[in-house]
Amino acid sequence: MPYRLLRFGVSRKHPEPRMFTRYDSLKAAYDVVIIGAGGHGLAAAYYLARDHGIRNVAVLEKGYIGGGNTGRNTTIIRSNYLTPEGVKFYDESVRLWQDLAADFDLNLFYSTRGHYTLAHTDAAMRTMRWRAEVNKHYGVRSEAVDADFVKRGIPSIDMTCGGHAPILGALFHAPGAIARHDAVAWGYGRGADRRGVEIHQQTEVTGIRLKGGRVTGVDTTRGHIATSKVLCAVAGFTPRILDMVELHTPIYVHPLQAMVSEPVKPWLDPIIVSGSLHVYVSQSARGELVMGASLDPYELHATRPTLDFVEGLASHMLDMFPFLSEVKVNRQWAGLADMTPDFAPIMGITPVEGFFLDAGWGTWGFKATPVCGKTMSHTVATGRNHPLIEGFTFDRFARYRLTGEKGAASVGH
Amino acid sequence: MPDPDTCSDVDWSAYVFNRSGSPGIKYEWWCHIASGFWFVALRDTARDEVLATYPAEAVRRGLPENAS
């Protein structure tokens, strides 16, 4: 066996196909150029090739595949939102998630865990009942549950939360799940690659050329490309791309941090969120506790970690689970969250013809990856917004028709 | 600021909602919570570096042109 491995290593012809084709140069023109090879960009490329027959597509990525927020989130998938627009959109996403691993022939470690949003006050309980009713109306499995139900579902939790935030009940969302986030980007990337889409890593977009209000091409660090359609799916880098086409949006960028503990034996099955304590936590297949909290409080375009974040989050974790006091924190990181004033994304066509936007994904973008790919590929292929994204359009601010989704952000921001 | 009595709804929405989300050197209002002291900071939002600070009174006299 080691002999075979050695021979394989020095052989010039590798019999194993690589996951992605590596192209030496860019073509002169593509039908569609997608900026950003994260989950959203690659999903759009995948569905463009698979469902719409548009295969002459380039996905440009200034770093590496899935290296942005796709690889920096806490992998929670749920559809227990507050607005009808949000509930319908994320419910479709949860449906798409179910068959994704089979579609890709790749194990996504998709694991349905159940999702508790804890309520520590009467006001929070009212919001949970409201969300449960909206969810049930649209056929999403959510229910407001009492403290006994929470205690049975999470026997190890301190129901008083350190004595200062007693748990009164929760919104329980049975379809809540986690998945292996890198594999989502790789699965979509490989699927798109096999259908002829070109993925170019380490290729930064430096400018977008316009003529008479429509897109004619893209300048990159590896040369110019002619194209009439550009999809921008770059999360925290969105404002910089929008400057290139002189579009203005309310998007602002704050860092969002997360951390994981050392691996411990499996003890936490469901996903736990507490808005009052600013915590969301789940246990990964490896046994690590994956934890997140609120956004950093001010604008910043850097992914530096802070001690303040770890201290605050650890303290709130101990309110819920005091027995974790000896468990160490292993890693800590940050991503750049592109926030909007109404906590809903900005998607679809823009005033620049041929420039499509998939942005404003702030702290809630991972779970939407499949449905964003579906709806954005439809929008790019037909030039018309997909019906599911009509609540998230670019022009909603000019029409004063905001989609107030803030009540359903997992923790207060 | 556009004149709210005469400008169009679209122009007013642009003033109310839109902002420069790109990194740059920007003026911001900050408050030192311990003392309740409000001041203006000129900060590089790419590197998180405070370049200058001004007391609130300085706003009335006019701040230097925004470097971004």
C-alpha cells in the first residue's frame, strides 16, 4: 500500500480526477459571470447549468472556494421566520436541503436536530406564539412550547439560567438542522464544474464596464472578460462591487464572530438559541460545541477576533450549562456580515441592466444557499425576479416597502 | 440633506436609507458610556484605527472635510 501511494505520488498522470478543473486562462467572453465562489455563487452556477442550460459561465473568486462566509457560519438551517415572505422562502430552502446530498453524491452530514428558540420573558413568549402561528399557516412545523417541554428536550439545561433569566418556554422548530458547510460549496462547485461551468480562484474583479446603463464586461486581475450578465454574490464585499457600478444601497458591514469548544462526547442533540442571552449553540458531528452571538457593535471590514466576544459568549453559555466551566475554547474566527435595515436580503434585478444582486445576507445566509441558487439562476436566465424573492427586491427602499424580518433574527442585533 | 418639502420620495428614500458601506476613513458619533461623553471620531473602517477625535462642540464649528 505505501508503495502504491508513493508511485501514485510521483506519477505524472493522476488517475484520480480532481474535484474541480483548473483552467489556465480566462476565455474572452462568457454568457454569465458570477462574482464570488461561495455557496450562493456556486449554487447559482449549478442551477444555471442544470435547470436553465446556461453552461458558458465563469465563477470568479478572489480567494478560494467557500473561504468567505460559507466557511465561517455556524451551519444552522431553519425556516421559523416571522414574515410570510421569509417563511415561504426559507421553507423552500429547507425542502431543497433534504435531497441535496443525493443530488451531489457527496455527504453533507445533514443532520435534523430540532431547534429551540428560548423565551425568558412574557414578551418573548408572545413573539414565539406569533411566529408559531405564521409558520403553521404556511405549513412549517413550529410550535410554542412550555418550560416542561424544554426541560424534557434539553435535560441538562439550567432552567433558571443562572437565576437571572428563567426559561418560560420556547419556539420549537422540529426541522431545524445543521450541515457540513464546506461540503455545500464543494458539492455545488463540483456539480457546476462537471456541467461545464468554469471556476477561477484567485481571480479578483477590479472593475465592471458599463455602456448606456448596461453591463458589457468585467475587468479582473487576470484580464478582461466580455459579458452581458453579472451576478454579484460576495457578502461583506458587496459595497465595494456596488461602487464599481455606482449603485447605492443601505448595506452596512459589521463583523460577526463565532467560536468552537474542544470536542466532548455527544450530549447536546438539539440546536439552542436564546435571544435574551445572545447565544446560539449546537454540537457538531465531531463533538465540538459550535457557538455564536450577536454582531460586533460597529462597522469594520476586518476579521479580527476579540477577547470581549469570547468572554461574553462563554459567560452566557455558563448561564445555560454551568457544567461546561472546565471545557476549553478551541478556535475563534469572524466573517463580514452585510446587513440591511430590515434584516431581509437584497436580491434580483437592479437599475443597471445585466447586473444582478444577491446580497444583504448578513447573519442568515447559509441556510438560504439552495433557494438563493434556485431563485437567482431563474432571475439571471429570464431577466425577471423569481416570485419567491419579490419581498427582497432592490427597489423596496425607494418604495418604502421594507420587509421587517428583524424579529426573527436568531439573536438580537 | 435634500429639502424634505421639495424633494421627490425616491430622493428622500436615498437620503434616509442609503449609505457608503465600503471601507474608508469616516466620521462617526461615539459615546464614552462611563462618562456619558459624546464625541466624533475619524476612523479608518478597513483597519479599525482612530485617526482623530473631536468634542461634540467641534461639529458646530464645522469638521475638516471627510478624508474618504
